[in-house]
Amino acid sequence: MLQKGIFFILICMILPACAQEHKGVEVIDIHTIQKEVIGKEVQLIDIRTPKEYENGYIDDAINIPIADKQAFVKAFSNLQKDKPVYIYCYSGIRSHRAGKLLSELGFTKIYDFKGGWKVWSTRK
């Protein structure tokens, strides 16, 4: 019985922490990118490596690689935290991590393009 009580307490402590991890991050698809980003004045950030970026990027995306966390944080300090920021990588793994970091940095409207460049580059 005591073990079940401890387990319950641990779950109650862990779940809110996990929920906060994604606070302010919304996962979006290619249709949202096409409708709300392309041709618009938005903060669109490609977080892939410079070499990946040179091989192609979406619209007017700015390259801020997540590989160097210190430089990443510094570059994002120049962006507006209260305005939407759209992020993408190659497939969505790095942008998921970046979204959590941006939330911790105080950004309130973070949009993570699920599928990223992989999906974008194969669209018809």
C-alpha cells in the first residue's frame, strides 16, 4: 500500500513538469506553413546546420543552428519574444528540442513545423 502511495505522489509530481516542458509550443503542419508563413513577415527560423541550410531553406528563413547552444541562445536574444516564432529542422527532432529551449527563454508563441525540411522539400 505504501508503495502505491509513493508511486501516486511521484506521478503527480512528474506529470505537471512534463506538461510545462511543452508550454507555448504548438506543432504545425505544412498547410499551416503555407497559409501563415510563406510570403509573410514572420520570425521563421531554420535551426539546421549551415551546410544543410545552404542546400535549401523555406521562404525567408534565417539560419540559427541549434548545434551550438550558446550561440543559439545569443541569436534568439535578438528576436521578439512576444511575436510568433516558427522553427523547423530536417525532420522535427531538433526543432522539438529547440521549442522547449525557446519556451524556457521566455518565447510565448512557438510553432514547430513537424516534418520540417524533409516534408517541405518533397511537396508537390
